[in-house]
Amino acid sequence: MSRQTGQCLCGSILYEISADPVFSANCHCTHCQKATGSAFSSNIGIPLEAFKITGNSLGDYVDQGDSGQPLHRYFCNQCGSPIYTLADSIPGVAIVKVGTLNDTSGYQPEVNIWCASKMQWLKKNKAIVDFDQTPDR
């Protein structure tokens, strides 16, 4: 997965990754649920020196992680897409949102974290029907 590119929904924030991830994880904490508006956040940890971002509409929100230390959540000011996080507890690593990668085919989470706050439907229902697209009624 060495060289990767990604962007926000509107394309005003672009990035390039020039190294393999140091970790991959789905985070089920309540903060990631709120930040993504979804059941969990899929992430890869990238060495900061291998993560280059361009664009002029990047905003940030400072949150507090479970470590008690700050999390700097970066997003596009134009479309609101969350792009990456810098955690003071993991210096030198950009935690990139997998959904913003231009090619997600190489993503495979190594772990699920914060499963204590995993949504109940993910814990209980193993037989959800998959559709390739939105089904007809």
C-alpha cells in the first residue's frame, strides 16, 4: 500500500501517503462515532513525515482522547469531510480516515478498538443483508 492518495468529498483537500501504515484499526469510541456520524471510524496510522497534505480549507477541532491528552481532528471547511487526526499520545503519526483514500482496496483492519462502546446492532446482528447498491423497494 506504500504510495496512496486521498481527498475530501469536494476535492479541496488533497493528500499523498508515501509509506506503509504502521497500524490499521476500526475505532468504536463514542467520539469517533460523533466525529464521523457513523458507527465507527476506519483508520490507518501513517508516519507524519510520509503524509503530505495540500489545500487551503483545512479546519481543526481539538478533542480529548481516552489518554487524557489532546486529539487534533482535521477536516475540510468546505464539505466537512474528516481527513486525519493527530493524537498527542501517538507523536509522529497521522491517523488518516480510510474513507478518504482514493483506493481503499488494500485496507484491512488489524483490530477493532473501543468495542465497549460498539453499537449494539454491530455486536448482535451477524446476518445483515448486503446490497451492491440501493435496493428497489
